Amino acid sequence: MANIKFFNTESFPLEMHKVCTVQQLTIPSVERRVEALYETGFNSYRLTTDDLYLDMLTDSGVNAMSNEQLASMLRADEAYAGSATYKRLSAKIKEIFNKDYFLPVHQGRACENMLARGLVKEGDIIPMNFFFGSTVNQIKQCGGTFRIMLCDEGLKLQSDVPFKGNFDLEKLESFLKAERGRVPFMRIEAGTNLIGGQPIALDNMLAAVRLCKEYGALAVLDASLLQDNLYFIKTREEAYKNASIREITRKLADAVDIIYFSARKLGFARGGGICLNDSEIYERLKAFVARFEGFPTYGGMSVREMEAICVGLDDTMNEDVISQGPQMIAFLCGELQKHGVPVVTPPGGLGCHIDAMKFVPHIPYEQYPAGSLACAIYIASGSRGMERGCIDEPWEDGKPAYGAMELVRLAVPRRVYTVSQMRYMADRVAWLYEHRDLIGGIKFESEQHKNFFDRLTAVNDWPYRLAEQFRRDFGDSV
Ligand code: F0G
């Protein structure tokens, strides 16, 4: 997927891998899709994969492994303590991130749990370019809170600013000055999940880290979505267009004190880890890993996954590999835009993000526009995305507290889906957009159960009417 030019056609993402193993898929009928929603509770988390064509819920733990990764899993060294696999992964971390210590944990939120327990105390405030649910929960559990430092452009859904995940550096500096002593660390999320997978520029991260050093706070990088962000630095940030992915990674890694990641995203496997140089903090966190995760040379991960991460991290340094996700996402966004479908721009990493407030402006907040749209997309396509809006956020004064965005994310797991599958999704979502007035709201079935994994239902019979329209337009096609 490097810089390919075409003779006779519009540009499209070209796969730089071939398929070795396939998983057969089916598309459930539109009648079955409606039935499945009523059975499972109008919540895409609750659908099961036998009722799905494309699973675009998330990129977490569902990226395709390479033949080299699968091969590496066979040499995994099963040992409770001190395995050769741990040594190999630590050496890979040292090679790529130049950090001396590596603590494996079972996934990203476990890194956040260890870091919060080790670094956050009552009354502390953690600044970050944007919040992520799992991070914030761990910080709050230790008596801390968080402050969003995102640049203004970050919350504009349609924009041509290349790095909407950037810190507002002035805001950050006055915050660090005012709260000196209450800020154990700053968290950088690169890329930024909840604002549409938007990247943050390397120079912006380096400047934010310099401020931290000045005001005595550690700089912690959440590298879960780093692979897409590296691609965007290379292709959108003029100063680094001639730098290699390894050089960019190293410049960033050398600046920050601690790097953690969900290996369900970074590294094409499942697991997570914390990388650092400070021996005192390492010892402190290690005690928590031993207590909550597993012995600190496996930390709750299977050693096979650890071997796969080792190879996956190397793949992450390959521009052809890391361009696949963002190019596929840009392609899907572009196809949708041709039909006027409102998407977050510029396209970011992780997935294509649809602006629900513009798609279904007639659905009020209290009836969850993004959650409703995710259900309607399932009826239209047999495929699921994820509500990225107000269902699971705290509410204040009858409105979602941070509900600046109400999105449906069609995640694009890396190396999994093809260009034709993206075109299918664009076709079905474009059809839905034509019939958006048929989409209605949803509501929780019970006042006691109002979490993102709980049951909801349609406010009226709109799902049946949408399915009838589908039959009229598509005949006996699924
Ligand atoms: N940080 C970021 C930026 C993430 O996107 C995630 C997970 C985590 C941390 C937590 O990692 O799931 O391994 O515990 N994001 C997933 C998603 C859940 O679907 O966006 P985890």
C-alpha cells in the first residue's frame, strides 16, 4: 500500500499481503437482523457473530495475524517465571522503544490500573489530550481526576486540520503552572480514540513533554493506537516526511518517561505492557503486576501471544503494513462522502466515524442518536459498528456530560477486510442515508440497567418499517 499510482482508475487501497487462512461468512436476511435486534436488546455489543456479516465493532484483539506471527507462537517458552519468551519481548521493547524495563499485563486497561495504583493519589489531576473510558475509571478509583487539554479544532467533526488530537499547549502550560504538585503525570493518547481516531503531531507531543519536564510531571504515552498515528506523522507532518518509522518512534519514545499499550491494538495480538527506564517506579508497578495480573514475566498473558507481539511490533515499524488501516478507512470515508453521508474528517485511524447528529438529526439525545443509527446500520448491512456517544457517559442537566460527539464507529480491523467489503458497507450505509427519516430512537428497557452492555429497545416499530423498505428496494437480496 505504499505510494502506488494507477493508470486507468481512481486510487484505491492496495493490499500488501495475501490471504493464507479464511473464515467463511454469511449475511443474515434483513428479517433475521430485525429479529436479532429484538432478541439481543438493540445494542451492537450484544449481537453475536453468527448474526453478523462484517464485524466492525472494534479493532481490539481482532486484527489479522501474519504467518510469521503464527509461526513464532510455536516457539513460545511456557514457564511460570523467567521464560525465554519474556526475554525476547523485553529485548524487542528495548530495540524499538529504548526502554530498559518491560512489564507485561493482560490488556491495556490493566496497564492503566497498574499506573494509577502506582502513581495517582487522592486529589491528583491527570491532564490528557482527550479522555478514554478505561483510563479515567482507573484514575478515579485511586482518588484522582482528569482534565482534557485538547485543541479547539479537535471537537470540530468536519475539518481539514491534520492533527486534531493535538494538545492546546497554552492551556496545558497554565494548568501545569496552577496545579504544580498535584500532577504526577500527563497522559498522551496517540491517536485519540473518542474524537474519531484523530492523530497528534510529533512536534506537539514533544512540546507537551517539555512542559511536563519544566513543571515536574512525568510524561506517559498511551501507545495503543500508535501504529496509525506513526503513519499520519510520516504522511502529514512535513518535518518528518523523510524520517523512517523507526526514527519517528524512537524520537517520541526517548522523550516520554513511560509507554504503555494495549497489544489488542498495537502489535496485532492480545495483551498489553508498560515500558520504562525508572527502576524505582518499575519496582513499584511490578509489585502490582504480581498481585493483580500474574508473575511479572508473563503478567496474565499467554506466552504465545507474547511471541506474536514481538513479531507484530516489528510489523508496526513497516510503512506498508501500517498504511493499510488508515488508507482503508480513508477509502470508506471517501465512498460515503460521495453519497453525502456525514463522516468525521479528515479520516483518522481505527475506523470510519459517522456523525449521528447530522445523519439522524430528528432523534433526540435521550433516544441515543448514535446507538439508534448503529442498530439501523445493522438492519441495512447485517454488519455492526459501535456507538461512540452518550449511552455510557455520565449525564448532567439532562444532557451527556462530555457529549460533544455522537458518533457511530465502523472500525476497520487491520489486514482483515477487503476493498469490496468496504464498498458493500458504503453502499448499504448510503442506502440508509436515503431513508434516514425511517430511523427511530431507542431506550433502555430498565431504569436500573443503563450501561453500554445493557438491553435497549426501539421506541416504536421503526425497525420493521426500515426492513420493509429494504425489501422493496433490494427484492430478495440479502
Ligand atoms: N487506550 C486506548 C486509546 C484504547 O483505545 C483502548 C481500548 C485502551 C486504552 C484500553 O485497552 O481494551 O486492551 O483494555 N479501546 C478499545 C476500543 C476497547 O474498542 O476502542 P484494552
